[in-house]
Amino acid sequence: MQGDAGARFIQFLCASVVIALSSWLYWRVEKQLDECAAAGYRCASGRFPPSLIYSIFAGAFGMLDFAIGALNMWFDVHVLVVVAFDVLAACFHVAGGVNLIVLYHTQANVRDTKFEIDTGFQFIGGIVSLLTAYLIGNWARMDRKRARPTMYVRGG
């Protein structure tokens, strides 16, 4: 199934950006917490660290989904496994995007373009994962229809 290579590449790109931005944002939040603690202040980080860790997880799962989809291009991986990973990756990406939207818009003093980019790539990754799940499932269904033996009618 070479036809989904473009979607898989976009999936890889989205997962890479999500991992990179979420890791950078997590590092920045932890750095600010350390600076607060060093200055003797008690800083409330809220849900930033766990939300960013979840985003890193969603990106890593997207990379795993890309790897399984890429394996499916060259080896015969069962269709249900590939579709299940695509659907799970889509769910994780969309949940991560919703989480970042809620986190971003409930904090009045936080305005960062990197959060917005991370959120956008979470949703793009979710949409592309759903698209690849549909494509793989549809192609498998079409292959099954072609593989069915034709029925011969006896008699003349």
C-alpha cells in the first residue's frame, strides 16, 4: 500500500514537531520553576508540566504509528493493527490538542506562539491519522472484494 506514503510523511512531520515543541516548552516551564524556587518564590505551574508531558507522549505515539504504517508499506502487517494504531494516534493527538487549548486559554498571562503551533500540529496529526486509518481500511476492503472468487452457475 504505497499510496499512503504522503499521509505517513505528514504524520511523521506532525509527530516530530509535537515532540520538539512540547519538549522545549516543558524545558522552559521547568526552567522558570527552578528560577522561581531559587529566588525564594512559590510558583504555581498548574497543569503545564503534566499537560506538556502528555503532549510529548502523544507525539511519541504518533511516531510509533508512523513506524508501524511505514512497516505496512513494505511488509504485510495486519490491517486491523495498522488501523487501530492510526485511530489511537488520532485520539491521542486530538486529546492533546484539546488539552493544550484548555490550558492555553485558561491562563490569562500566557501568550506564546509555540503553544499555538504545538496545538495546531496536534490537530493536524489527529486529522492525518484518521485519514490514513480510513485509507488503509478502505483499501483493505477493496482488496477483499477483488479477492473474492466469482461464483459460477451450473447449468446451461
